[in-house]
Amino acid sequence: MSTYPILFHPDKRLRTVAEPITDFDDDLRQTAENMFETMHQAKGIGLAATQVNIHRRLIVMEVPQTDGNTSNERQDENLPREKLVLINPEILEKSAETSEYEEGCLSLPNQFAKVVRPAAVKVRFYDLDGKEHERDATGLLATCIQHEIDHLNGILFIDHLSRLKRERIEQRLAKYLKNQEKSANE
């Protein structure tokens, strides 16, 4: 396995709308495995192919499974995780009820903001064998699915924020990335 470089905002390639996948072959399986490796190395819970400059409708994720009562689900390493691959995902239904989660993103490292999204979704997707599935999701899983599908459509979580909040995050991110680059060059 190998890893891919992750694109960082404001890279314009993050705004590319991904193309549907039609070939369910060994190359696709290898891409998914490499994406899992990339996500694990970056300590993420979800990764869309767009984030690694592969503009195909592919998502990998390992979201902690909770009953919704865990206050900081993303950081709890003791929770069981389900390994999911979603190919050509499509949200079929969204709940009227909303929930708010503090979201982060591997393409906006070290940046977080509260985002309001539908609390529950029904998603249709294909697995690596080309088999179609439908699944209901709530809580962190629903948020992660919506976040990653947004990536496939060229949308970032900061696009759901007010202009002022988005600009603050972009300024902090630019400073963070500049400091990272400076440290790497020393």
C-alpha cells in the first residue's frame, strides 16, 4: 500500500466535481486501500477521492460507532469503527431535523467549525464489487457522509459557514500551512 498527497485549501482542484465510477476493478480496490492508508496516516475518519486529486466518486471512512451520547466521538479511539467504501454515493433522503457537529477536514488541517446539517440521511451507494446498497445514517456517520459527498461535488465544510467565519478559518489555515512549510524547510 501507499499513500497519496492530500490537497489543501485553497487548491482549486478541491472544487472539481468528481466523475461517476463505472469500472469496479482491481485498480479501484487498490485506490480505496491507498485512500484508507492516507486517511489513517493523517488521523482522519473520512476521505473523498477529490482530496487526493482523484476526481472519481469514491469515499472511504471509518467512523466511530456510538449511540450519540459520546461528547467527543472523533477522538475516542476505544469505540468500534466500521470500515466503509462508498462508490457513486447519492443522498436519497434528508431529515428535517438538524444536528450540529464541530467539523474538521484533512484538506483544512487544524481548522474546525460547527456546521449544521440534516441529522439523518438515507444514502445509496455501490461497494467495491459493484453491488448497490441503501443505508440510513444518523449522528456522526450522517455528518461524515454529507461532508464527504460535499467534497465529491467541489464543496468544503467552510462553504456552510458565514463569510466572516470562513474568512477567519482561511486566514488561520494560511498561517498554519506557512508555519508547516517553514518548519519543514528548517
